[in-house]
Amino acid sequence: NTVKSCTRCHLSSSDNRLSPTPGRGIKGEYFIVGLAPSWHRINLSKPTDIIMPFEDKNHTSYWLGKVLQEIKWPIDQTYISNVIKCSLPDNRSPVDKDISACYKLFFFQELCIYRPKIIICLGNLVHDILKEKEELKYFELEKVFHHSYIARTPSKYLDWKAQWEKLIEKHSIKT
């Protein structure tokens, strides 16, 4: 995979926590988009084992898997990706150089291949980045809370679940 072997930018590193992570999914009617892979996605006792989303209750993506399962989201029609393919060192905030490094080369190419009906942005930052992209004006952007917010504030889980349920209703998504 060209994403996994990418060394084209300043984020390239021999540190496994920074290595590029491609999106995943078979079909892409619906895109769920985060900012970048988590810096903590590596099980540090085994540096080569990447924790896959939805499997570890201590990992924030557990919450995303939980809500998608509960609302019976059509995961087989969903592609999950990030705007930036490498983890940002120490989970720092992105700068323009980080976004531009992956956006055209990988993320926009994923969109062109799959042509999703809806792009679901995980959090305000992803939504704000994507709504500014002229070439995305023909894609429908939606926004929900980021799963890391829910991991930090579980009392908001039902509000978040309601956001997903509204998306299903608004877009007549078959579950």
C-alpha cells in the first residue's frame, strides 16, 4: 500500500507511532473522517502491534465502534479514514503543512475513488478543515462529536448517539 510506505513529508519517521495508516473499508458510500491516527494507537509492549479501532475499551475508537454497532450503522458501506495519515507527534494540533502533506496525495484521492454520499467529520476541527476545501463543495459534510470527546465525557454519549441517529434519519440510511 502506498500510504503505509510513504516517506514523502516531514511527518515521515522511523518511530512506529508516526508511521502512516491507510483508511479502511470495502465500500465508501459513507466516509467517517478523523484528523489523524492516534499517537497512542501502538501497544507499547509490542511496538509492531497496531491497536485496531473498535477492539480495545481503553482506546477512544472503542466508543466509535460502540455507537456504530448500537445504531446498526451500515459499516459494510463505510470507509473510515483520516485527513492526515501519520500520527502527529505527541498528539499535537496540526499545522497547515501537516494537512497539505496528505490531503491531495491520499485523502482527496480516496474521496475521488469512492465518491461518498456523505462525509461524516469526527469533531469540529475536521469539519472546519474540510469545509474550506473548494474541491469538496460538491460533497455533503456532516459533523458529529469526536469519539475522544466521548471517551473523556461519557455523560455525553447519548447526545452523540442522537447525532448519529439524526444522520440516519436525515439521509434515509438503511441500517
